Amino acid sequence: MGAESGTEKREYITDQEALTYKELFKRYLKLYHEKGEEVTDQEWLEELFRKELPDQSDKKNKEDAEEIISSFTEFSERRKSVEAYAERGLSDEKWVADQLTATAGGLTAAETGMKFEALDDALYQKNVELAQALERSSDGHINMNPNLDGNMAEHLIADTAELSGYLQGNSVKVEVREAYTANSVDVRAYNLKTGECQNYQLKFGKDAQHTIQMLESGNYNNQRIVVPKEQLAEIQEYYRAKGSNKTITDHIDAWGAKGKAYTKEEMKALQEEAQKSNKSPEYDYSDLGNKDLALHVGKNAGVFALQSAAIATGFNLAKKAIEGEEIEAEEMVPLALKTGADTSVKTVAAGALTVAVRRGAFKILSVSTPAKVISSIVSVGVENAKVLCKMASGELNLVQGIDQMRRNTCVTIYGIVAAAKGAAIGQVLIPIPIVGSFIGGVVGSFAGSNVGSAIFNAAQKIRSVVKSAAKKAVSGLRRFVRKIGNSISRLFGFA
């Protein structure tokens, strides 16, 4: 089994790697055709890995084979689920977001270390604002006021709400007003689309009774009240008993932009640490909720299917690897592409890719890439080749074909996030379009020259249609996924 070559990370497939994969697929297709009917696909894969990867343990061979076969079933089930969303008029991106949110199951996002580049500037700016708010103007040291936690609460609660809105794509601005006159508004949230605003008063007494006293000493009728998380129930009950309909909460929720809630103890601890270290707190991605992050991932997931340059490159590499070779079509390949009976072809394709990757002969993917991730990429490649076949035959028009490919890709992205378990997900997500398209192109070529040509031509049509529309979105998303790293699996509880 080959070793990884240093820290080399690539986003392309070399001509030699393309030829290596094509030869493996060709050889394994023949081996599969010769297997007895009593031999299951999993058993066939295990035996293949024993022969082709002699340094790999029997246990690992079995695990890889099991993961590959099970992932095909999971892909099919998820594909049905996303189709059900489409029938209800819901987007495939929303399907991804909902799956991630459900998987998160209430886990916190703490210490994920995620670096979504789209948010870097926003987080940096909020950290600067927070640091400035806590400094003494004379010498730059943290303000030593014993009640500094109140000022910190205003900024932390306001800023996490605005960052939440940023993730959801909302036009929401939440500002700390720094007004100190009687009954003045502490925080104001603006809906930049409608011009509406919401006013908030934050009171952080040492306990519920002290917070109530602070509220009773002022007139905040035109404001929503934000209090410490652990005091919320008692304060709400106090005002209900008075017959008040005052809005009392522990966080800001403005047009879907939802900030964090804090306890008095948490805020005091932040104050003491800041004053002791002379360093203000800093926001990171643990300050954003799983649901917000899931929506952000989901919103961008479909863009992968529109990476026209990568798709065309993948198919062209496959075409080049086959060029000049007389390919004898195996009956099961055209059957798989036209009827959907594709498990056999996917098994061969995944076996070939696993061997190439494990040997270090396909460096766009790490040798330690989980087998489920490998099979997920194979699935999207074969599924998209099937879509292109339907487009070539007229069964699907161009718009329908692009929609189908988007759904396939969204299912794959979720499957990879769920399967990666600590692998460098950012390094896996980026190659999906080129590797998947290459696999699809190779498989299509073995369906016969007519089918192969039809697939290549349909792929070129998609490229010409989506090229300009996708260019900007893809550029931003590629930066985005590079920043994901290992932590998305921890965030959503997969690790």
C-alpha cells in the first residue's frame, strides 16, 4: 500500500493517474464479469483488496468492502428523500441543511475551529469592535470597571445575532447604541430590507430579583428585554403574574437572526478573564449555532453541481484516457446507465478507485480517505453519467438534467460529511466534481462508443450553459470548503 507523498495536495488528476484508473477499471470489470453468482459484491471486493492491496489487513479489507456496499444503499435512500423534497417544492440545498440540522441533535458547536472564509471578515470586524468597547481610551488597557460584564453582554448578544443573520443571508444589522441617558435603548436591530427596527434593553443583575429591580426602576415599554439565561423563567413568571405582556427573552431574535444566550456566571467569567489577561474575548465559529451553520452549508451545497470547468475537465480526462482504444462494451455497463441497475458497475468503479487511492496512485485523494467517501464520489459520477444519458436521449431536457445533477451532488456532499469521521473534509469536497465526472466518463466509455460520445456531448452542453452563472459562486465556495477541514464532522457529531 503506497504512502502519501509528503504534504502534497492537488486539485487535478494527471494523465498517468487517469490511465492507471482506466486500466484498473477495465481489468476489474473483466474480473467481476467472471465471478460466480454465489459470490456477493462485498465478498468480491474483499477478495479484490486482498490481492491488490497486500499490505492492507484483512480487517481493513472487510471494513472497506462493507462501507462501499452500504454507501450505495444509503445514497439511494437519500436520493429518494431529496426527490420527496422536490415534490413538495423544497430545494435540494434545504434538504442538506435539514439533514445536517437533524444530525446535529443539539450538540454544541464549541471548539470546532471552523474557518468559513465567507465569515472571516465579519468575525474579525466584530472582534475589533468588542476589543475597542472594552478598552480605556487613555492607555488601551481593558476597562477595570467591576460591572464591565453588562457592557460585554450588550456586545456579545448583539454581535452573535448579527453573525447569525449573516450566515442565513439576512439583511439584518444589530448595533450596540452606547447610549447612557435614562431609559435609552441598549441594542437596536435593523431589517435593512424593510426598514423595520427592534429595540432591546439588556439587564444582567446578579440574580433574578436584582434584575427585576433594575427593570422596575426604568421605563422600557418600547423595548424587548434581554436577561441572563438562568434568570429567564423567574423573570417571565414575575411579569406574567403582574398581567404584563412585555417581551422578555435571553437572546435577540430579529427576523430569523438569532444570537446566543448567556448566564450571569458566564458573563462574569468572561469579564474576569479579560481584565486579568488584558485581552478581550474573541468570537469564533463556536459562537454560531449548528442550525445556522447547517443552513449556510446547505445553501451552498448545490453550487458544486455547477462547477462546469471541473465537470468538463473530468470528462475530457476520461475521454483522453480511452482515446485510440477499441473498447468492447460490457453488457452490464449500458444496462446500468439506461435502466438504473447500477450496483455492479458502481462496485467495480469503487473497487478500482479504492485500490488506486490506497496505492497512492491517485493523489487528488489521500490514501487514508474513508471507503464511504470514495464510494460516494463514485456514486455521484455514475449517477450523473446516467443523467447525461437521459439528456442525450431526450428523456430529460437541459434544465431537468442540471436539476438532477444538483440533487445527486447534494446527496453526495451530505454523505461525505457524514462518512468522513475526522478526514480532511475540505480536501475531499473540493475534488468531487472533477473526480466524479472522470469516473462517470470512464464508466460511460465502457458502455460503447455511441453512449460514451453522447455522455461527453451532453456534458459539454451543461458546461456552456452554466459556465458564466456558476463562476463567481464556485470561486467563493471553493474558498469556503477549504476552510472546513476536519471540524465539520465534529460540529455535526460525525466524528
